[in-house]
Amino acid sequence: MSNVLNNILKQKMLEIQSQLPAYVKLVKDNDHNFNDVLTAEVDQSNNKTIASPDVIGSVNYKGDFNEIIENAAKKYNVNSSIIKSVIKAESNFNPSVVSSAGAMGLMQLMPDTARSLGVSDSFDPVENINGGVKYLKEMLDKFGGNLELALAAYNAGPGNVTKYGGIPPFQETQNYVAKIMGYIKNRTF
């Protein structure tokens, strides 16, 4: 039974890996152990390291995102405090986080969403922030500037917000919206 489970997990990791940049390797060719399957390797020539127990893989980035955020705020006419609050909630400002669902980077873009936004490298802070803010602006426009509905759509998808006529009755989404609204109000990002 253990081998069957490990093989299923390895296959899922290979599916996720196929959507990640080449320097992030989640599965070794000969992995048969669950811990090995979840251990990410990074090409050291990229000068990046793995370091985060609560994500599949993580690449450290040294830099200040304020200028990128301010530029995206101006470009898409979205308040920089909102952007910072979303980034805080999504990745805690770690540009290399990969969620268990496969969302990547600072604003946790899913691979299909990233592609649709023109993002080719979700781990590039400039691309990720611009893509995430562009998507957030689309959600703000779609929901008449209602920030709470836009945030709910960012988290649960616009279809769910439309389906339920407001913030969906998903605890995760309700907590997500409340958390970000709190960050904005208290400027704790």
C-alpha cells in the first residue's frame, strides 16, 4: 500500500513540476520515498536555496518589493496598501512559495491564471506582482469596485462570487477577506 501511495504522490508532484521553472525540481528520477518526493532541489548555479517547511519548494530572494508594488499600483490604479496586504496574506512576501495546490510566487498565481495574464515566470517578482495586480484589477472592475468581492474572487474565483451573490460561504474565503481587510485597516503588512 505504501508503494502505491508513494507512486500516486510522485505522479502528482511530476504534474506540478511540469508547470514550474526548470531550476525547481520536486521529484528525483529514482524517488520512491515520500520525504524524497517532497524534497525540492534547485540548480545551485542559479544561486538559490530551498528553505520553508510549510511549502513544497521555496527559493530565497533578496530584495525590496516596494518599487515593484508602487509601479504596479500606478499602472493598474490599485492602492499599494491593498497589494501589500494581498501579498502578505498570500505568501508573506516570499517570492518562491509554491502552495500544495500549485499556486506560485508572491501573489500565488495558479499556472493557468498566470499564463492568461502573460506571466511566463511566476517566481519573478516583477512578473508575479504585475500579473497578480492585473488580475485583482480585473476582479475590482468585474465587481464594481467592491474590494471585498474582488478579494473573494481572487481567492475562490469570480464564478463562486457570482454564484453565491457575494462572498462565498467557504470558511477559507471568508477568513481570507477578513484577514486582508484587517491588514489594510491596520496597515500591518
